[in-house]
Amino acid sequence: MDFNSKYSIFASKLLQMHNRQQKPDLIKRSLQKHGRILVLTGARQTGKTTLARNCFPDYSYVSIEDPILRQSYTNLTAAQWQNNFPRAILDEIQKAPSLFESIKAVYDQFADPRYILLGSSQLLLLSKVRESLAGRCQILELFPLTLPEMLTKSWDDEVRQSLFQQYISGEEVLSNLLPSFQMEPDYARKQQAFEFFLKFGGYPAITGEGLTPDEQYDWLHNYVRTYLERDIRDLADFRNLEPFITVQKLSAIQTGQLLNFSQMGRDAGVTSKTAQRFLQYLEISYQALLLPPWHRNESKRLVKNPKLHYLDPGVLNAILQKKEITSGHEFESAVIAELYKQTRTLGLSIPFYHYRTYDGREIDLLLELADSYVAIEIKMTSHVTKTDARNFADLGSILDKPLKKCIILSNDPEIKLFGESTIAIPAAWFLT
């Protein structure tokens, strides 16, 4: 059996496991509660198609990927959609933007049809949703597997919330932790999952058992190539992909760092506006997160540049042609990406910021809760000291809401307290 055939079988099996507890129920509830159209979007290969088809096996499956049939679908009238496809999953719908108007017409003329719209581009998909389907649909995003999802083995396994998810949901879980992660009963399994995540990321097709490391690396390299050939071709009609590829590599090198669009443009041989547009492409195709700066205190000289974080460390490693996370900035991006995915998986719209002053004082992540902030510093070190908490000093006096907690996430297995509201926690423990 060749690699592609082996991968297809393995991917199909694993994708059926994706988001095996919360997402199927959430999708069904969303369609029942919010109307007759559901938009499911996210990066390519996160399991949108398999998840939708498993949740709604009685729906017709319509692939807009096929260029031969695409025109035929766009020529259907609202009545023909009603008669032939009253309940359907429309996959890669962003490839035929005119179909949004067709679905709108069906929605407005008939009460019975139900549609699931799938796509991997925020730009083409969500802009058309806003134009044509505003108020008529519910939008859900699907990300690569979170660490709690990666810890399960079958569809029937419960996906337990991580310490982080429990904490931001209001549970008091940080006050009764064992003094060391190594004392945790599931330590070995959780640490192994975290180490796997740092190497390979969380795409369903390469998690679990069944592929060798070389096959997993090959899959990631193929993913990057396919992303360039398909997703970017969807977003922009490039005559030459090389400038974008250059910006992609430069951005991967600079993950976890402040963005300077002018400098990146010069390094890539494009204008600063073009560099900025390319980075926006990375964000709207779910490859990167542009973390905005917090700057509400006008009395402080605060940096207003965004920071870039790749959303999957496996993809980052593939772009950089390496096999593991090796720098503090890469580790920071991996942790922030996982925090972001876990927050969105819970359906919480918690704003994420970074904080930096012109004199170099920096907080890697500020989470804005309804009535307070949580400040997080991320260190790759295996030995946290009080010095690692220095940037938290007087932070509360600058913010416009109370500072609820200061957290240091690292590779140090020990729980450490630095004052009443500052705690150091192993990143692998906090995220699993």
C-alpha cells in the first residue's frame, strides 16, 4: 500500500474521532437553535467534511471542488435547490461565491431547507456570509485538535477540560494542585502528548498511532505545499508565488516576535503594504494569529505593533524545514496557539493581547475576562525563578480592570508561588 492510500485510510479513521464529544452536539444544537444554515469554517484538514457528514448522514453531500460540476450547481434556481437538495452539505463553497446568493434565495423563499456550508477561507467565506447571509446563519470555527482531544483514543472517550479551560470557566483549580506535575497520575501520558504537539502539532490525520515520524513529517510538508497551491490560489490570483513564499518563511522565522511590516517587506523584496496583506492571508486561512497589542493607557509609552504566532507547531516546523521546536519564541507561539484553540473550542470570545513598553517590559499574553485580566508569561526554561515574574510588578496599576492572576508557563515540572497572585505552572499540565 502506498503512502497516499495508507494516509487516506488513517486520516479517515482519525477524522471521525475529531472533536468527538462537544462538536457533534454543538453543531446539531446550533442548527436547531440558530436557524436553517450553519457555516463551518477552519483550516484545511481539520475535519470539517467528515465531522459534518457524520453529524448529518441524511444530508446530501455537494462538493464545489469539482470544476466540471461547479457551474451546474451555480445555475440551479431556488426551486431546484428546494426540490433536489432540501438538506445538503456544501463543501468548499468559497470556490463558487455566487452560491451564497442562491442559498439566500432558498432561505427566503422556502421554510424547510437546511444547509451546512463548509470552507477553509475566512476572507472568501465569511465576507460572503456577511454580505448575503447576515442574520440567517450560525458560524462555527474548527481548529486542529486541542491537547485534551489528543488525549482521547476513541469517539466514545470523554474529552476532559484542561486546567486552563476549567480556570477560565470559573473553577478554582489552581489552589489545590500537587506540588509537582510528576506526581500527577497521568503525568507520563500528558507530557508525551505535549511533546508530540511541539513536534507535529494537532492536525487529526497525524495524531494517534499508525504513522511513523517520517510519514508524519512528510504529511506536514505536503500540507504546506497544498496550502500554497490551493488556499493561497483561492485567496489571490498570484502570477508568481515566490514573494508570498518568502514572506511565509520570514514570518515563520519571526514567530513569537513583534511584526515590522516595512522591514519584512524589504527583506522579501515587496512593499510594506504587500507584506501586511500576505500576513493577513496567513491569518484568514487559519495558519497564523496576529496578536494585537494592549494600549488603552495613554499615559504609558506602549508598543502598538502586533505579534505573530503560528497556530500549529507542526506546520511551523515544516515551513522551517526542522523537526522540533528549538527556540523560546517558537515555544511561546505553540503555547499561545493552544490557549487560543482551547478558548475558541469552549465558544468563549476572550480577547487575547500582548503587552510591551518601549523600554522593553513585556507580557506575552493578556487575557481580558469580563471583569478582570489574566497575565501569562511563557518560558521555555526547565527551572523557573522569581526573576521570571519581574514583568508582572505593578502591572495591575496600568490596566483598566483588576489583574486577577499572573501565571508563568514553562517546562519546569514544579508548582511555584511568587506572591499572593503569581503562580508558575508546567505548560504541559496547564494545557492538558
